[in-house]
Amino acid sequence: MRVIAGVHKGRTLKAPTWDGLRPTSDRLRETLFNVIAPRVAGARVLDVYAGTGALGIEALSRGAVHVTFVDSDRRAQALIAENLERCAMSGGYAIIRASASRAVADVRRGSSFVPFDIVLLDPPYDHPVAEALDGVDALVAPDGLVVFEHAKRSPVPESIGRLTLTRDLVSGDSALAFYACQP
């Protein structure tokens, strides 16, 4: 795995040494960022089910002002921190150990929450789609974007909360569902 573009282009990212973590391929990550490129510079990004941190690191490399990485696995948190260090990134990010549903609940309780411009969701492919998307609309800014990576064989809803599906792009066995957030 490597950073595809931006100021950290070409940096190698460390892959997991344990089973159960499926990093987004370089090819699919490149496709994703080709689609959302105009939105990344200056954006606040949330990377949920962050795993290796590759999606959020790519966003930082391309000019995002802040990325919050969320993963419930301590090993993944350590891997994200190591990959950020490999890229010599010293700020503009936070790593939170929590499940996606807990992160949503915490946000709903907080009064000083600033919504994210882009929310990236990459749960395990066997994770229920509706559960992964539940409450995510509370995290995204009006006119924001949610990108949900899923197995091609798993259908995604046309809408959920304030989110409306605008595009479902298939690449191999994977797909990227793009949701626009309605104000």
C-alpha cells in the first residue's frame, strides 16, 4: 500500500499483520479520490472503520485540514499511528478508539460538535449495511458527502436519514456508494 497523490505521494503504508482487516486497495482508493478530489482540499474528514488509516492519510496528503480516524481495534489504532509517523504527519488528525455507533452517539451528546465535510465508511463486508450507515447523517455537514465502501453483492439503500445515494461505482468485488447530505 502507498499514498497515491499529494504531498506524501509514494510513501509506503504498513499493512496489517493479522486477519480480519481488509485495507482498501490502491486502485480503489485512487478511484475514490479521483471522484471526490474537488472536495478534499480544506475539508474536515471522518474515516470510520479506519483500519490502516490509508483513506484518511490520503485525504491529509491531498490537503484535508483535519482527519478523525475511528476504529475499535487497538491494533488498528497502533497501525494508523505508525502509518501517520511513516508519512511524517505531526498534526491535523485525531485517533479515536470507538465503534461507529458509539462515535455517532457521542457526537449527538456533544454540544460543540463541528460536522464533517466528508465521511468515509469502510466496514467489514459482512457488516450489515443499514447498521453501518445508521446515524451517519448526524455527522456530516449540510452539502457534505458520505462514501460507503461495500461488497458489490450487497445492495445499499437509496436514502437513509438526510443522505441520498447519488452514485454507486463498482470496481471488481467492491463498490463505492456516494451519498449527498441534504440540509
